Amino acid sequence: MKKLISLVLATLMCLSVFSFASAESGEVEIAIVLKTLGNPFWETMKTGIEAKAAELGVKVDIFAANSEDDVEGQLTILENAVNKGYKAIGVAPLSPTNLNNVIAQAMQEGIYVVNIDEKVDVDALKALGGNVMGFVTTDNVAVGKLAGDDICAKLPDGGKVAIIEGKAGNASGLDRRNGAEAAFNAQGNIELVESQPADWDRTKAYDVATNYLTKHPDLKAIYCCNDTMAMGALEAVKAAGADVMVYGTDGNDDAVAAVAAGELAGTVAQDPAGIGAKSLELLVEMLLNATPIDLTADVPVEFVAAKLIVE
């Protein structure tokens, strides 16, 4: 009898999953809005979400803005998702506030929302009567510190270093910068001479790095808050014929290959597939458990580990 009851419960669990997102019914009640698919980091996250959806036997619709600057386009995508009637939505905002009005609307309408990778401004969101029910990310301060510590280890006699940040105001880039800066400050003989944003963009990073190299011909290292910018900075270093170490963040395939070739000094590899998979898991759990929505509660944070890859 116990075996029969267990079998029935297992069957009901499977049916409950397929009741809100089954391939047979064609109904999809989970959507995820990413930043852009023009970056390998977000492409990998999409793959991780799709793999987890297949494992769980659910369907998910994945959307993304056209570029890192397409804040209005991303807002429209989220508005359409809310109006379409998805029951749970994951969001990776392009800025801390560009999606806040619609996130607040969604949660007030009983839609579960999980924040992915790039942190929303929770205080501003709560002021609008909204919240998110979870935040899945990498510990970005630790990410920056991993790179900063390795730079310090390779510069025992000290020297001048610089940072290329992401988009101004974005928490992930700021945290990485702060982590690297803390490592530099702890060393004592490392001087951080520049720290400027390049909007996660390769061409802008090339220009910023070129400016750094012109102003500081004795520069020893540049830490970039993503790999796309690191590859731009590496181009600038090559063009200048400079002996400057360049570090990136994300562990994209081209950056890892550049590390293996002895060109890029290192990259801190995140796990975007893991971040995406965990985000989908949380959304599914909330739907299955009919989790109550609390618009005032503190947001629980789930971290996915990162590792340093060096030559």
C-alpha cells in the first residue's frame, strides 16, 4: 500500500509540472528576459535554462533585448510578457531600474519574479509597491578580488594598474571593480590609476584602454569587468606594443582560448548556465508550491561559484 501511495504521489507531482508548462498542451507559463544574446555569457545562460527545462520536463520562453543599450526594448519585452499572462518570469535587467515599474505591476498581479545576475534596485522597486522573490547571481565582489589577487601576486614589486568597468551604475560591474580595488589596496604597493566604464562593449573598451596606455606608459595591468571588454583591451595593448597584463571576467570561449595562447593573463570564469538553471528551478518551485508573494520581504540571494583561469 505504501508503494502504491508513493507511486500516486509521484504521478501527481509529474502531472502538476505538466499542468503549467507541458510540451503536449503547448501552454507556457514561464518566461525569462535576458539582457542580450549578442554576448557569449548570455548565450550560455540561455543554453543552461533550456537544459534545465528539458530535465524538469517544462517549457520556458526566453527573450532578450537587441543590445546592452536597448533598455526600452527590454522594457517592452517584459510588458508583453506580463500582458500575455505568464505566471512566473525571470529578469536580468539592463540597468538597476529600467524594468522596475513593470516588475512591480507583475508582482501586484500575482506573477512570480526572480532577479537574474544583474541586481535590480530593490529599494526603488519596493517604493513602487513591488519586489522580487529571489536573486541568483555570482558573488561579484569575490570575482573581482580573484582577479585582483592574482594581479598582485604577479606584481610583487608593485606598480600601476587600471580597471575597465561595465555600465555605470550596474551592480555587477561595480562589485567586481570594488573586489579588485580591495585586493589592490590590501597589497600596499599597487596603485590604481584609472577606473572607467566601457558599457560592456569591446570597441569602447579598446578606446578606454588606448587612453590608459597613452596616459600611463608604465601601466602594468588592466582588469576588465567582462571578457568582451577584455578582448578589446587586449587589442589595444597589442596595437600599442605594450607589456601590460589584461584580465577579464566571465570565462567566455574566446577569452579562455586567449589565456591558453598566453595573450590574456587571466579570466574569472562564471557559470552562466548554472545561474540560468538555478533561476528556472526557483520559478518552477514557486509555481508548484503556490508560494505566497510578499512585497516587503528581504530578497533571498543564491550564489553560483566562479573560478580563476590563468596562463
